[in-house]
Amino acid sequence: MGFPFYIARRYTISRSKSTAVNIITAIAAVGILASTAALFIIMSAFSGLRDFSLSFTDATDPDLKLMPAAGKTIVLSERQEQQVKNLKGIAVYSKVAEERVLFYFDGKEQVAVLKGVDSLFTQVSTMHTKLAGGQWPLTETTQAVVGAGIFNKLSLGLFDYNRVLEVYVPKPGKGPINSPEDAFNKGGLSVMGVYNINDDVDGKYVFCNLDLVQELLGFEPGRITSIELKMAPGANEMQVRKQLETVFNNNIIIKNRAQLNDSLYKMLNAENLVTYLFCSLVVVLTLFCLAGALIMLILDKKENIRTLYCLGCEVSSLRKIFLYQGIFITALGTFFGMAIASALILVQQHYQLFMITGEMAYPVAFRFENVMIVLATIFILGILASFIAAGRVNKKLLENS
């Protein structure tokens, strides 16, 4: 590497006699700088938007959710509950019973999911931190927290004990229905809080005490629809899954947050791939400038190359000179591009220069994986462009000098 490396380094730091070659080389370096910065900024911005989108699922979905493999319910025995409690990988778990029901208030109705939770739910989920008003503690059986969409559609009020939110739960069974009392179990809820996350979630859930939902659904003690679990720090998910499957004799389905939101994750991954490919295409076009600059430099240094060839330097070594020079130009452009982009990302994170609304800054995320992807992309394409340009150094060119 010594001789070609030394010559390439000298060519990189010295100016050519041709002003046109200097300008083209500068344009190539600036192009690499700009494309590197643009690629990293766009990927960081998309990572920020991804985190922002997934923050909604972080509030509504647990680390792991245990559901029955067949049917809609499972019976949690005291032995099984004690085994789950003793699992080292589980920090805390919450028993849940939920069902789609009809809510009625002041002549208005809404179908939504009535979700009964126990006192440990706030340790598994962060839903209680998303309240727009009221309070979460569901200390009494008839207290409830509703989504902002349901709250607005039914024109509900907080702490309105004179008018309750009526709940109608279909009764299981067969045969003809002679009256509404035969078709539904009825209950009343006092709205104590309202949460606000996004339109989909705000119109989906009504949270209340687990005991009330079990009563309305006609469940015996211990029968629930799912268990939501929070994993202990550093726990191995696969080991926890195997232990849970052993406890429940493989009669359960266990899903993590990504599996619970499979379509959302697929959409975000597809968007990320398309964004990366589109930006990479821009990088490819930019690196054509690098190849052109190297070819112009080869023609400018043709006499020097021929002299080295006559002194016994092999063609392969002469090609390495311009290959290394292309790598040097790529490295310089990439370094300064990453430095500028990183500074902009960090400034946005700390000082919020660019705002989406008056109160919300454009989300960005500085990730090491994005740094590695950008560096790999720029260097692979830069080396390829340099290799193609260096191929212009051949015996035909030297013999015709």
C-alpha cells in the first residue's frame, strides 16, 4: 500500500494546475458531504417519527401479553398465579378482562371495548400518565376512565355522580330473546378520568375495575381474557416465554409489543426501507461526480503517470493511486457531512429549532445504527465509484500519452 498510498495522499492535499480539475474535485467533495448529511438527517428524522408513532403503542400495550390459544378466556388458578409471580423475568403482571360492549349516555350510544384491570395495571402500563383530565385510581367498582373520543361523542362529564354511563353487555346463551333484560347485563359507571393518546385509541377503550367486568361478563373468580406482563430489566424474552408456556401447558399465545402491532411495524419498516433506497439513489447520483473528478484528474496527471510507468511502476499500482484518492475524498466528505448532520440533530434534540406545531418540536433520534448504515452506504458506493474511475488507467492510455 505504501507507494500508491503516498502518491494518492499528495494528490489529495495538493492543488492541480488545472482550475477546472480543482473545481470538479471540490464539487465532488461537497456533493459527498451534502449527500452524507442529508442521508443521516433524513434517517434520523424518520427514526424520530418512528419513535413518536410507537410511543402510542408503548402506552397501550405491555411488554408481553398472554392470551388463550383457544377461545376467549383462560382460568388462572392460584398455583399458576403463584408460579407467574415467582418468575424472575417478570417484574409485575396485571389480570385483564375485556369485551366489546354498548355504552349509552343521555340518548347517545357508542360501541367500545370495556377493559377491566386490577390495581397492578398502572405498574404494567403507562396509560395513567396520558390523562387529559380527572384521575386514574379505580378504587371503587363503578369508577371508569374513558378515551377523549368517547368522552366527546357521548358528551360525558367528569365526576358526574347524578348521571352514570350505562353499560350493556350481551349475555351468553342460546334461545329466543323476549326482553332487553334477557339479552344484556347492565351496569353503571361514574367517569373519573379521560385519557388522550390518538384518535384510534381514544375511541376504543373504557377502563374500569376488573371485578365489575367479570360480574357483567358472568365470569367466575379467576376467569380472565388475558394477562399483561412487564418484564424485569435485562430479562431474556425467549426464556420468559418458555417458562410461561410451561406454566400454562402450552395452551396460551404470547405476543410482545411488536407482534401486537404487527401491521404498524411492517408499515414503518417498509417506509424506512423505501426512504433509505430513495436517499441512496441520490447518493449514487452524487458519486458520479466523484468518478468524473477522478477521471479528469487521471487525464490531468497523464504525463506523471506515464513517467511512473516508465520507471517500472505497474498498472495495478497506478490504479491504486486513484482508488485511494477517491477513498480519501469520500472519507473527507463523509467525515464533515456526519459532523454537520450530527450537530444539527443534537441541536434539534436539545433546543428544538424546527417545530411542527407551536408546542411540538419535529422529532429526531440520534442512533448508532443509522451512523453505521450511512457510513457503510457512502463508503461502499464511494469505493465502487473510485474503482470504476481508476480502471481508466490502462496500458492503452499510457502508450498513447
